Amino acid sequence: MSTSSPTYVLILLLKLLLLGQCTSSTAAPKSLQKTKHSKGGGNDLENSDSKSADEALLVHTVQLENHDIHRYYLNSGTLTAQRKAEIRALQSGIMVFVGVEEGDRVRQGQLLAKLDHREFALQEQLDRLQAENAERELNRIEEIADLNVIAKEELDRQRHAWKTAKATTNLSHHRVKQHFVRAPFAGTITARNLDEGNFASSASVMFELSDLSALELDLFIPEREAMSIAIGTTVLTELVDKTVFTQKIIRKAPIVDPLTGTVKFTASAEIYPKQAVPGAFVRSKILLEKRESVQSLPRTAIFDVDGQTHVFVIENGLTKRTAIKTGLSGEDKVEIIEGISKNDIVVEDGADLSAGTPVKAMSSGKQAPHPQPKQDLTPPKANPTPSNPGKLSD
């Protein structure tokens, strides 16, 4: 049959008409089913409310409590010896004796090293002989001076010569002593820089000596905070191994450093742990201000918006941003002056929330429970007969 014949065209139109009727009859049960389900509008609203309650954010909450608040200034630095010295040679020469090593404890006046001093020792002997000769000549002239056979000027001249020779001898002896290097105070040798046979001069640091029994800590505090620190203030100091000991402020600089805007304080202690040595890195904490038994909240509950401090208070299951006025801020707690009452429930960490967020309150410090699937205890209903016999249930 030709596709252009009238009979073929008529058959094709009839097929298209029957196909359209089948499609509309199949879609009708879907709309009826949708209409049937939409009749229970009240149940859908209840399900929506239940879903919203289940999706509420679990948050830790706190309330106003009385706490002692302390404000500290944290700093760091290195311990230094209260007494330390770089020991140098007062006379140049070759080192012929070294009596100490690094780490040795020495007493005041103990011999540390000796330089070659033979030339100066010989000069001292010569000067001593000249002084003795001048003294004998003076004694001889004084004996005959009573006989008026010598002029008084001659006696005075000899007396001057004897004193000059004696002073020269003392100077030579002093120069010899300068070749013996001794400890200026009791302490510990922290460095030895020269060995026997090395040439030492006044520019050479031979030894470094420190008194380890008395240490100090220099602290540089901003001018604003320095106003709250006085002589005798306690400084809590911690070493790198977590050893903690107490120091006291013993000195305060009378000026403010114009370059850094800080004031120099010096802290010291009477007893130090064994690990505390010069150069040790420490962290310090200085009490600036304290309040006892004041209403406070954790720092995490407070946030700033446009320069005003706020907290989130829970009302009717929703967060409400509330402005507050704070006082002293400590390490963990902040004093609350006004804005909320003791009965208000505050979100402990609400900086990332927004106003009107649905939340569920939990007491602070507890873990949020994991949601458990609800168990439906009602027996299952029998499947109703499909409204459209032509559509099979899945």
C-alpha cells in the first residue's frame, strides 16, 4: 500500500487518537492518588513540625555563675646571671698555665691561668736591688748629717732617690702580679676560650664566669600594663620542661623606652630549680588585676557585633542575640555587669550562630547524644487495593 494513499493516512490518524486516549486514562489515577494524599493536610503540618524539632541544633549552654577572675600579662624571656664577667688578661703574654675548665666551680681569688712573666720578674729584681742600695745610702748620709759635714740638700736628694726606687719596685711587682689571672668572685666557669701556648692580650676573652646562684629575668612590659605592676609583684615562671617557680619584681626602670613603648622590669628569686641556668628560655605570667566572686560567663560565649558585646540567649527553642556589658576579662571567664540574669540560658559557643536558629539546650561539658532511629511499634497496615487496576504496585 502506498504511503500517500487516503486509506493509509486515515489508519495513521486513528492510531494516534487511540494512543492519546490511553495516555490520559493512565495519568488520571496519578492525579487522583495525589488528591487523596493531599486531603490529610493536618498530618503534613504535624510531620513538618516534628521534622523541624528533630533538626534543632544541639548546643552546650551555661548560666551566670560566681567566679574569681584574674587578669595576667604573659611574657617570655631568658634567664641571665646576676653577676657575670668576661675575664681578660691585663698584660699581654703567652699562656703557660690553665687551671680550670668549663663547668668548674671556683672560689674568689682562685688562680685560673698564668702568663709568661719572666721578663717582668727580672725587672722587679733589678728595681728591688736599686731600692735597697738607695735605702743603704740614705742611712749612711743620715748618720753623717749630724756632724754637719754634708749639706741638707744632699740629704733630701738621697731621700727622694730612695722613695723613687721603692715606688719603681712596687710598680714592677704589680706588673708581675697581672700575669696571674684570678677569679674576681665565686662562681662557675661557663666558657674557656684560650689554651696553653696561645697569646693573650687585653682584647682576648680568656674565660667567662657566672654566679649561677643568683639569676635574673628581664621583662619588657607595655606602658599601659606597667602601671599595674609594682616592686614585689609575684611573677610565675615556667621552664621548657614545665617546671614552675616563683620570682619577685626587684627593679623597675624609671623611664619608658620611646622606641618600643615598654618599661623594663627585673625579676629574681631566692631559690631556683636545678634546670634554671643562664640562657634558659622561660615563660612568665604576671598578675595585673583580680576580682573575687563576680558573675561571669566563659569567654567563648561572648562575641562582638559592631563594637558591642553580645551573647545568644535561648528563648522558646530559638537563639536571641542579647547585648551585655562586661567588666574584667580573665583567661577563661569574663565578668558580666548587666544585660542578662541568672535564669537566662546562654549558648556556650555561639559566635558562629545566627539569631533565630532552632537549638536544643544541653548542660555545659556533656557530649551531644547520637540520634537514634525511632522504632515504630504499630503493626504495619495492609496494602489497599490499587485504585487503578491497570497499574501494578512496585
